[in-house]
Amino acid sequence: MTSNTRATSSTDATGRALPHPSREEIRLEAVLHALSDPLRLRIVRDLATDGGELSCSHFDLPVTKSTTTHHFRVLRESGVIRQVYRGTAKMNGLRGEDLEHLFPGLLDTLLAAADRQAVRLGDDG
Amino acid sequence: MTSNTRATSSTDATGRALPHPSREEIRLEAVLHALSDPLRLRIVRDLATDGGELSCSHFDLPVTKSTTTHHFRVLRESGVIRQVYRGTAKMNGLRGEDLEHLFPGLLDTLLAAADRQAVRLGDDG
């Protein structure tokens, strides 16, 4: 009943909320689809590197704002990230625990594969 | 110069060949896209279980023949499988060595994740 019990709430003070799949609703195919786009993969790599939450505006992607919003939505609806309002900012964080529970080792292996490819192709950073 | 040196040829006696990406051309994003479809994931799981080559007709998928052909083409063009003509049959095999070289552990982790999900959802086998 205290605010502590709502630490993962995705609503803000005015009750805005974004729909997320429950852990049980997350599907491997949707996760792989979400990560099959270069920009979405880059977002996930940045979130993994940071380890915490990043605002959408942190990401300077070479696409329009509406396309950026679309990419975050695909990541959220697939269960890869959680998006929560904190004041006026929409914050994004990886659902690492959920993914690890469902697919042990998968996220780490995917991130390692992405790192390896970035080094190989010389487009890291 | 002997037939042994052409063991991985994708041409048949009449010279038919199917285009494949070289190992260096394989991209993680394309591999993940290829595996983001339930039927393509099923094909890959069957190929992994078999460990060798299977003909397209081995797979009794609940879609039209042209859709089946499409799915195999996506898997081939992403570098997940190699398709070779053997006489009149088009045979399919996982490019396990190429994928392991590029993305160590990825294919095994993905297959384990797919197995785990199939058990969890009760749709294995």
C-alpha cells in the first residue's frame, strides 16, 4: 500500500500507463523480432551497457521521433523493455530478470553476438 | 578437383544453384529476423534435432507450398541454412559452423530457449 510496493508501476501521478505483456505472455519469436532491427538492437545494447533506465530522449537515433516511438513500442510490446513514466519523462529499462527467467542466457548471448559483430564490422560505438 | 572438393556445392548436375550469403555477409539482425517466425523456428529446431540434411518435403507445415518455399528462402538468405540440390530434391541443413564462428553459443542458446518455451506452452513435438 506504500509507494514502495509500486516501485515498478508504469503509471505516473496522473495515471498514465503503458501496456506490457506479463512475464508469461512474452514469446521468443516476438523477442527475436524486436531485436532483428538494427536500431532496436542498438537501443537494447545501450540499455544493457547503462544497466539502468534511460529516457527516450537519451537516444539520438537517425530517424523521426514517431519512428523512434515505434521502435520503443515494439521493444515494450515484445517484453524486451519496460517503459515507465517518471514525471514527464518516459524511462526505458531492460526486462533482464523476466527474460533470464524465461530464456536463460539468451539476452547475454545476444548482446555478446551484437558486440562481436559491431567489432567485426567496425561500427562499434 | 575431385568430387570431394565440391562436397558443399549447391549446384546439381545441371548447374542449378541457389544464392547464399558468405560467412562474412551473415548479419545478426537477419538471423534473428529469420528465427522470429514460428514456422521458421520450427524448421530450424527440426534441422537441429536431425543434425543432418532434410528435404523441404520432409516438413509438413500448415501453409501453402509457396509460403513454405518463402520460409526456406528467408532462412537461406539470412545464412541460417544451406540449401543444396541433390538430384531432384532440395536439401536443407543448418549452417551451424558458420553461425558458431560468428556468434559463439547463439544457436544453441536460441534452440534451448525455443525448447523451453515449447515445454512451457505445452506445444512441444
